[in-house]
Amino acid sequence: MKADPTKELNLIGAGTVVDGKIRSQGSVRIDGKVVGEIVASESLAVGETGEVEGNVTAKNVTVGGKIRGSISAGEKIVFEGKAVVRGDVRAAKLVVDEGCVFDGKVSMSDKAQAPEGRH
């Protein structure tokens, strides 16, 4: 029996640095640092120690750490209290917790597409 790739979780642990593009049919969690584009068919989570320098695209995106780049989510983006986001975002739903830092433009629609602009 083959594993379902959409159920897989890919983890970039604290202390790990990835330089390049990441593409996943499942979910991705970043607790280390990624310099480059990330595309996940399911969810993307950036933990408190996580840092991304590049554009990200996923069905749902949760940010507890830092992202410098545009974010596109097919459904929802959540900025947690310690998040620092510098870039434009596009999603159907946006949740911004008290205490986060966000510098960018927001585009909201039922059918989110990749944002244009900052890279």
C-alpha cells in the first residue's frame, strides 16, 4: 500500500538552513531557516524559531516566526502573536493576533492566487 503524499509532514528543524526551492504535496513545518520559495499543496507552518526569506504558497499558512516575501494561501493565513511578516499577502481569510508585526498589502478573495510585487 502506498503512502498518501498529501498526509505527509515535512519538517525543517531548528538549526537547519535550506537554500533553494521546496515543493511538497503534503504539509511543511519550518523551525529552521529557508532561503527560497516554498510551495505546499496542504499547510505551511513557520514556528517561532522559523525564518523564511522567499515567497510561500499553500492551502493554509500559519506564521509564528518570520517571513520576508509574499504569502499566498488558497484558504487561510494566520499571523500568531510573535510573527514578523514583511511582504504582501493574498488569502480568502486572514487572522492577525495581537502583537505580531506585519508590513505589506493584503488582498482577500474567495479564490486566492499568487500575489505579485515584492520578491
